[in-house]
Amino acid sequence: MLTVLIFITVALIVYHYKTHYGKCGKLINKIPGPKITPIFGNVLQYNLPNDKLWTSQRKVNAEYYPIVRLWLASIPVINIFHPDDIRLLLTNTTIIEKNLLYNFLHPWLGTGLLTSAGTKWQHRRKMLTPAFHFNILQEFTDIFVENAHKLVESLKSKESKEITKDIIPLFKMHTLKIICETAMGIQLDKVGNEKEYAHAIRELGFNLFYRAPRPWFHINWLFNLSQRGQIQKKCLKALHDFTTKIIKERKKYHESNSNEEQNNLKKNGHVEDDIGIRKRRKAMLDILLNSAKENGDIDDDGIREEVDTFVFEGHDTTAMAFIFTVSLLAEHTEIQNLARQEVSEILNKCDGKIGIKEINSLDYLDRCIKESLRLYPSVPNIGRAVTEDLQLKNYLIPAGSIINVHIFDLHRDPNYWPNPNVFDPDRFLPNAVQNRHPFAYVPFSAGSRNCIGQKFATLELKVLIAHLLYNFKLSTTDFAHKVTLLQDLVITPNQSMRVKFTAIK
């Protein structure tokens, strides 16, 4: 036994020195970063509770600005948050694979658009892009408006003009309804279990950042035996049951309609009855089902991958942007009043019947949303696998490394954002934007792997927030800058965010 332990110890020490002080290791160690522990690297200092993990990373990034090196045992991790380096990474057309941390999402999302690479990613991106064409988005506007009206009605009380709500679960429920009705063509009440679905997403997000700084849990079978692995198993069942039911319901719709209707749906983007009234819009899920049926471009597993991906990304990221924008407007009364004035002028002209033209006219509200996404980007960091040597501004990153773009820190860099913690929508006036580094603001990523649904999300946010401003005055004591954030797939508050809605209509 002693001989075996000595052999293992010597082998680990040799491996450590070969990894950290070989050709690649020497390149990595030129980059500034915290001290490492032999064999473990920086693993031990990142074994922290979720909220402390977020805070710790902010401190490390600030100390080693504008780039920091970490060692995840033998894996080099490079965190960047300077626009020059981010431009070099995100405009690179060959380094587009997600890093190994995204592999932990494979049991849930498979290799859908978020997690896939190479020809599969290119094929899926090409297949799904038409689902977010401007003409299709116009068709979704009435769904946005309908859900905005429902949200307004849910906030109106017969007993009082005022109501205070924790907007996190409320707003998440409405964005989940919208993504189901638009991209999936399914009413949420036909699916059910939405609370269980939301809880499962949060647990899997925590799992990702629990596993990441613990290399021994990168081994799937070992993680699956752990308590966290058992929790993940239950969560995966809830998530897959939810999306499987969505696919089943939409297939049932396809099967119940005639070939003539299906051809009309494919050709025109909607089904019409004999007097030309629209009955059903073309959904993203229809594109997947039609591709599977007509030319076998995608199978059932592939369909579920994309449904899992888009139901998650299409509601959770939008919900967080919705939550933080409303919270910031509730906190900043003068800015809220300016946004309401713009909304009221436009909605009064069209008798409250907002359409795509009116939505696009909400310039000040658009700036408010952009500024909210600067301070609280829905996806605070994204990652890539360095598949070939990458030259950044001052350092060469060798192949085999992990590189992360810390969008949250990028968006608060005082060199590009004076008084970075201040909420100021005028940062996005045309002249200010024109004079700023084009990669100082990337809430939807950039380059070939930018967010396919960014226009969809922006339209949805403008409609929902406009209707809230038109009907309510907003106030809060849960100020966004005082909220503790968690390390998660999306930016996540660790507490409720309550807003008081006072009816003005």
C-alpha cells in the first residue's frame, strides 16, 4: 500500500510539473493570476458557496485586470474582460466551440444550438434562423401584447390601487408562457408543471458551478454517484418530461390538421380559414417537425435538444432582463417618468393598440433596456474551448486552454463606462455609442455565435415593460445594487425582488 501511495504521489508531482512548466504551461504562467497550490492549482480557493463564488470572482478579476489566469488542477483557464481581447476571440471564425464546462449541460440540452460545434452547429443555426426572421417576429407581436394585458390584469387589485409583488417568479412565468406560445406553438396550460420545471433549471445551474471547481466531479460516473448527481437525475426527468409534452402536443396538432392546412402553414407562416382569418402561426417547433418529416434533417432526439435549449434560453434570460429593467426603473423615478411619457404618447396615438411600428418607436425605453443589460447582462459570462493557439492583445493562449468572457466585468469597466455603477440610459444615445469600443458591450455575445433570439427578446421586453409603465407607477425598496447575486447559468438574485405597482389607469 505504501509503495502504491508513493508511486501515485510521484506520478502526480511529475504530471504537475510537466503540465505547469512545460511549453504550454510557461505561456499560461506569463499571464497574471493568483498563486497556485501544487497539483490542485486554484481549485481549493474556488471551493466556495455559490454566492461567495460570484463575489470572489469579481475580486480576482478586479485585482488582475484586464486578464487573469487560473489553473483548474491541470486545466488552464483564462478569464478576459477587455474589449480588445474579446474582439479577437469573438470574431475568430475557428475558435467557436464551447468549453468543457458546457459538457455538464449535455445530459439536459444534448448538443443543441447552445452546446454543439462544427458542422452540426452550422446546420442547426441555418435551419433555425428563419424562425426568428423579422416577418415571423411581427406575427408574434400580438402574443406579446396579449400576455402583457394578462400581466397588467393580474397586478390590478379590486381592494386597493397598490399591490406589491416579488417579480422574479411572476415575470418568469410570463416569459415561459410567451416562449411556449410563440416558438413552440403551445399554450402553457396544456403542458403544466411549470413550477417544477423552473426549480429544476435552477438546480442544474447550481450543479454546473458546483462541478466546475471540483475536477474529480468532472468524471461523470463519480458525479452521478454523489448527492448532487442524484438531485440532477430527478431534475433531468422533470425538464425532459416538460419539453417532451410540448413536442407531443405540437405533433398532435400537426396530425389533426389536413395536408392542405400544413402546406399553407409551411408556405405562408399561418393557417387561414375560408374567409382568410389567421388561425395558427408558424412556430420554431414546426420547422423542426417539418424538417424531420420531409427530409430527415433532424431526428426526435435532435428536436428535443432544440426544444430544451430554446424553452430554457427563450424564457430565463429574457425574464432576468425583464426583472432587472423593471427593478431599476422602479428605483429611478425620473428615468421611469421619462420612459412613461414616451410610452403614453405613443400608446395614446394608437388607442393602446401597439404594433411593430409603435414598438420600434420606443427609443428611450430601448435605451433603458440596453442600460439594464449593461449593468445586469442576462448571461454574465460565456466560454470557448481554445482549439488552436489564439493570439490576444498581449498574450498567446495555447490550444487546450479554456477561455471565458466575463461580460459582467466588461460592462462595468470604468475605462469605457464612466461611473459604471450608475444607471444612465443616455449612455446609449447614438453619439455615445458611435464613440465607444464596439466590443465594450456584448449582452447577446457577438460574432458567428451571437444570440439568435436577441431581436425576439428585445421586442418582447419593450412590449411587456411599456404596458406596465402605461398602467402603473413603480417603486421599490429592494434596490438592484443591494441584491446578492449567485454564480449561475444566467444572472440570478439570491433573494426576492419586490416592486410596488400603483395603478394609474
